[in-house]
Amino acid sequence: MAPTRSGLITSLLLAVVLLAACAGPTPEDYADEGPEFRVEEFFDGRVLAWGMFQSRGGQIQRRFTVDIDGQVDGDRIVLDEHFVYDDGETERRVWEIDRIDDRTYQGTAGDIVGIAEGERAGNALNWQYTMALDVGDRTWNLRFDDWMVLVDENTLINTAEVTKFGFRVGTVTLFFRKADAPGLEP
């Protein structure tokens, strides 16, 4: 039996509604939220971070700390990140981030494929990039979709969905705190 015209229209409308429901947030959704997050202000100086990677099933695979030295020179932000993982492994990543205008940023680092791009509004920044990550004897290009949200002038929360070929691999969660924040012993 062939579908009726009204059945096709109903199916099309349902598909449009489902696709719209799958659309994620945009930075503009946070435009009225405060305090205002500016990368160049938050990361100017020493920042400490604590994080973990969870598999797509939710298991914690790796925990780490990061000591970040941020230097701002005009529209250029350099983040010198020193990671220490729960198994004792260490890693260094140096980001060079350029503020393009009041809302957009672009950046590079040694293990970033191409250019990282970010857009901010209100208290949030959406930062997207591809990272070349060594896994055993292979290198995987993993896509990161980071959302950074400023909680207060000293505290930032970051969650990143990590995907490969469009499939979710896991999630990274990070908590950043300015090293000179009251109540924090570096």
C-alpha cells in the first residue's frame, strides 16, 4: 500500500522536528549569561586544572592535572600547558591563540590538526578542533567539541565531546581555577 500524501507530510514534519531536537546549543544561547568569559582575561597568568577522560560508556579511563602558564600580548594568547596523568606520564602542549574579533578565536598547537576555532558569548565559549592522539602504535585524529563555561571570575568548567568519524568516543571534563584565587593553595 502506497503512503498517502498526508502520511508523507506528517513523516516529513516529524523528521524536521527530530533533526531540530538534535541540534546542539550555540554560543549565542549564553549571550545573556554572566559573568562574561574572555579567554584573554581568564588565562592571563597561572591557571591550575583538574580533569578526567570518560569512555562513551561512562568509565573513567584517565585522570590528570594541568599547570598552565598563560601569557597575553595584544590579541595573542599563549598557553603553556603541563599535564601530569594518574599513571605518572607527563605531557606538554603549547597553544597559540589569536583573538580575531570580540567573539571569535583561532588557535594552533603541536598536536592540533589544522586550526582550532572558537566562538564566545556571555559566560561560554565553544572551542572546536581535531587533535592527533597517539594510541598504541597508531595516531588517531579525534574531534573535540569543547564547551567552556565561566562560573565566577576564578573558576571555569570545560566539557568536551570527543568523536571519531562522527561517533562519540568519550568525554573530557576539566575544572580550571586561577592559581591566585582565594582559598587555593598552588
